[in-house]
Amino acid sequence: MDILDDSEEFYRKVEYFNKERIDKLSYHYREILKLLGEDPDREGLVKTPQRVAKAMLFITRGYHEDPEAILRSALFKENYRQMVIVKDIEVYSMCEHHMLPFIGKAHVAYIPNGYITGLSKIARVVEAFARRLQVQERLTNDIMTCIQQTLNPLGVAVVIEAQHMCMILRGVQKQNSVTTTSSFSGAFERLATREEFIRLISNQFH
């Protein structure tokens, strides 16, 4: 049995990136460093263009995911017609206006109409749309529309609460501002159903 000594790595990190895209992005990020007045050849910055290129591809990986396919991959017939809520889904996205992050939580509900989907798939749909250049308003509507069109439920509700780095780091520099957006369809367009959803996501069950 082989035993690793202190000079050997205890794990191997495996990454899957398109080399051509990494090289092209790295070139441009190197040029950006120059334009900012930095020296891209100094020790701390030599690998920065490649690191940023990989980070951006990871952050925007949602372009290569199919949210509808995610939902269909775990579709089950079920005679359940009450509200299904997945709340406090972490959201990490990139504002398309300044390419700075916005971070928050999504609360998603739907009322099944003969079919349900795996609960984790709801979170994955949020992730697939969030990991793109976005505005919060469109992100909220994208999630709602995808679930409505794919599952054909009696209704869908999506609420997102997020903090935007473009408001915190620059511009008005308001540290504690939170933006809330919502999108409703079907049964959730009725006031009573919408109010029940808001009450349930506001309750602290955990």
C-alpha cells in the first residue's frame, strides 16, 4: 500500500474548461490589467488572467444548462393539488449592467396539476438561470416561466430578495439595501393564494 508523504498532494483537483476559451479570455483580462495601470507580469498577477477566466466561465455556466430538461429529468405523476414551496434557495448571479455580483435568496412555489418534480430540481432551475448575466427582474420571470411551461401547474410564484454589489461598492454605496422582485402565474394571481404564499415564506419553520 502506497503512503503519501508530506511532499505529495493528498488530492487532485480536476477542472473541465475549454482551453481555447480560457486562452482568449485570459488574453483580454491581461490587457485589462494593463489598462488599470497594473503590471500583469508581477508575481501576484501572473496567473490572475487565467484564474479570472476560469472564474467567469464558472459563474456563467448556466448558459450551458437546460432548465426545462432539469425539471423533466425528475417528473412524476402525483394527485397532489396543494402548494409546494422551496424557500431560501441561495442565489448567486452577475448583474449584466456592471458585471458585479448580486446575492440573495429565492422562494419558489407551484401548485401541481397532475405532475410534480423533484424538490432539488427547483433549486437547480434557479441556479441555471442565476449563473448567467442577469437582471433580477428577468431572473425572477425566467424561473416562473420555465416552471409554468414545463410542468403546466395550476400556478407558480417566485420571489427573490437580493443585495447588489453595484449599489454597495459603487454608485449610491448603500450597504443595507435589499431588492425584492416577484412573478406570479395562474392561481397565484388571486390575492388570497398569493397572500398565503407570502405568509408561508415569511414563517420561520426552521
